[in-house]
Amino acid sequence: MLKVGIIRCQQTEDMCPGTSDFKVTREGTKAFEETGPVEIVGLTTCGGCPGKRAIARAKLMVDRGAEAIAFASCISRGNPIGYPCPHFANMRDAVIKKIGPDIKIFEYTH
């Protein structure tokens, strides 16, 4: 089973308990249709705008066993408020640069 660390938006965490993220990872649906169910090994926020803390936090989750990093849909798709993170592309690219190309990246969860 693929081990995944999830990074979510700090600005929306008071509106969303992550229920859909846990559901889709457990069921292997939405972003995880190709992998099937995955194991969440870490769930953290980006650290707030502009998301610079996401880089070190992604690396920490990889160091602790994550084989993939998923950006929760609150970051990339703006769920539940309909406002995607304007820093998403830079955050994603910086995370990839830090953790390397062998770690799978999911750009959304649900």
C-alpha cells in the first residue's frame, strides 16, 4: 500500500476537518483511483501563505516513510471555499525540487 503524506491549506483548516481526504485515501477513489487505497502517514498544513513551510514539511514526511505527497484539494482546487491557493504552483515545484523526482506527487485529493 502506497504511503502518502498530505499537505493541506492552513487558511481553510477551520472550515474542513479533512473528512473527504480520509475517505478518498481509504477507498482509493478520486486522485487515488490508479493506486487504490493508500495509507496516510502524515497530515500537515502548508504553514500559511505563501506556503514556504510546506517544503520542509514534505521532506519530513518523506524522511518518515511517505512515498508520495498529496496536496489536498483545498490548495489546488479551492475546496471548500472556491478559492485555489495562488501559491500552489510555486509550492508544488519547490516541494518537488526538495524531495526529488522519485516521490510521487498528487496535485489534488478529491
